[in-house]
Amino acid sequence: MNIKQRRATVRIYRHGLGDCHLVTLYGKEGATYRILIDCGVIIGTSDATKMMTDVLEDVRKESGDNIDLLVATHKHWDHLSGFMQAKNAFSKLNVSEVWMAWTEDPDDKQASELRKDNDEALAMLQSAAMRLQMDAPDIEHPLLELLGFFGASARITTQSALEAVRNKSSNVRYCDPEDKPHDLKSFGAKIYVLGPPRDEARLRNMNAPKTPGDKTTYKMALDAFNQYLTPAINEDESHLPFSRPYNIPTQVAQTVPFFQEHYWNQQDWRRIDDAWLDDATSLALQLDNVVNNTSLVLGIELNEGDVLLFAADAQVGNWLSWGDRKWTDQNGTEVTGPDLLHRTVFYKVGHHGSPNATGRECGIDLMVNLAIAVVPVDHEMALKRKWGDLPFKTLMDALDQATKTRGYTLRTDQPPSNISLSRGLRSDPLYFEIDF
Ligand SMILES: [Zn+2]
């Protein structure tokens, strides 16, 4: 690609398990349009504050403190933490416009209902987590990992990070896929909103392994939780298996030789004191996925029709909904979702390379012009935080296959391949950078 004719540059930060991207569009006479999409890293990252400060200081330097468009894709810590952790650097950025998904619009009725459901589930899960930590202060449990997406502490929450973004500009747009594409004429670009979908069935379709999703799945889990676990948390005696005089608290049992011998050390498998948390854990997983599915998905169309696709952490229902998208531009030309996928040359891989966050038939198979796929991931951290074996190997193989003739597939946790460098990638310890 010829530097003189470049239309856009994408800088992908390599700061860990999380997303932060700076997109620069070029206009006439050196004019630039800067888009910052997300800025966060997973909870438990060592030196997160320093890391995110380095990232935002680099954004400041590169942009001259001027961001035209700041995008918060969805309400998860690994996408928003930097706005809190690097408060100082963030405060120095001038932001002209903020975009979020319609799901964050305080005046949207459907969004308010969705948020109410999510907040209720989160409140219950937090009390379950509190109970768990009271019983066993040092416990590592998947529920606690899953709740980490909602913030570092009671005061520094993902919600507060979102508010920090919202307060950055008086010009806040809540993006809806029904909206007309945003025409940046002087930069030869148009931005399309592909998701999140308005359709509830699609919005609730997360394809979680145990409960192939539809509208009822999440709700059913919530009901089960209410029925069985709320009484357990609230210690209503009529719901306890044994009356109170016969209860032995876990911490006491741990000091009794009989229990020590039969229920701890090699005998842990006998214990069922956390069994009630299994439902809570599956609900927490679904809550995380439902929030992932509210991801704001943007397609940035450049001159000559090439598309840069930023899928955030969209799950399968979000992907499926793009198949129905249709927009008509000022000239009466129709553009569809599949059409944008067909013209996608750059794909920011969804949800750190997890198995259910990239469409196959409704995604990669349609991206016949894909040149570059980038996976923001940190394999070791994903294992440590019990996200599983990310990035998913079958997906990586498909991406390699799709990109190998025109470009390459990159992981932010690995050094760049020779082929990527020979095909124009710029590599720095802090970021990768690609021109289009
Ligand atoms: Zn994420």
C-alpha cells in the first residue's frame, strides 16, 4: 500500500487482554479525523494503571490531544478500564463526539428494560459473591472472575467508566442500526452501525454452550436463580436443608479434625458447599454474554468501498442480525450488511478470539476480500482468568486461511510474523499499525 495515497491508519494497542484502537482518517491538506474505540484491560492485569496510562499518553501524543470521535462499544471492564485507570491522561483529551450503543441511552424504553434486567441479575450475583467470600475469603471461583467484568471495586465500576466517557462531550450519539450511515465527506468515509440489534431474540442469542440461546434462556436462568438461591442467600430457615442448630459454618468445620480429614486436602471432591453457586455461575456467564451482545459494531467504509470492521465483543445473535441490515444512501443506492462484510478488508476479531463471537456462515465466509485480521488477546491471561484457551484454534485457522493470500492474521500477544512486516505492518512494543 502506497503511503501517499493512504486513506486510513489503524493503531492497535498491545497492552494485554482488552481493546484499544485508534483509527485515523485522512482528508485534504493533511486534515485528520481521529476515532478512539475503547480503552481497557482485563481486571487482574499487573500494573494496569501504568499500562493504560502509557496507552492513553500515546493516544495523546499521536492525536495532539484531539479525538473527533470516542466510541465505548459496551459496558465491560476490558473495554473501558483505561478511562478510570488513566484518568489524568484521559482528562487532557478533547473529545468532539461520543458514540455508544442504543442500549446505553437513558431515554430509550427498550434499553431501560434491558438494563433493569441486567442490574437485577448483577445485584443478586454480587450478593452471592459476597456470601461466597464471607464463607471462604481466599476462594477462587469462576463467579468472582465473571463479576470482574463489572468493575474493580464498589466505587470503581464499569458503570462509572461509562459515565466518564459519556461526560466527555455534550454531543453524545446513541447508535441504532436503523440510523443512516454517518457520512464523513471530507474524509471520503462513511460509518455504518451494524449492531446491536433491536430484535430481542437476536439480542438474547448468545449461543452459550449449555443453553443455545433464544429470548427465554437468560430469563429462565434468572427465574431459577430467584427460586432457589435468593432464599439461600437470605438465610430463610424454611429453605435450609438443616435447621439452624444443626448447621456448622464452613470456617468452624475447617477446624474440626473429622471434617479436615474427610472434606479438605485430598478429599475436596466430597464438598458440596459451593454447589448452589453453579446456577449463579451460569447466570453470571449469561449476563456477561448478554452485555457482550450489546456491543456497538461499526463498519468504516473508506474510499473505493473497502470496509474496516470493528466487531467489539458481539456474540452470535448480533452477527446474525447484520444479514437483515439495509441502508439507502443519498443517491438511492442500497447497501446491505452482507455487502459490507463482502467488502471488509480489516477485521478486529470479536471477543478476543473466543469461539462464539465470530460468525462463520454469516461472517468469515462472506468476507471474501479480507486482508487483515487482528486478535486483541493475551493467551496466558485468558488462561489465568479462566476464560479458556483463547484465541480459539479453529477460528485462528479460519482467519489464517481467509487472509493468507492478501494479508495476514495478527495476535497482539505475539511478535509480528515476517510476512506481516513485509506486507506493510509497523510494529512497536506498545502497538501494531496498519495503513489502508
Ligand atoms: Zn472484551
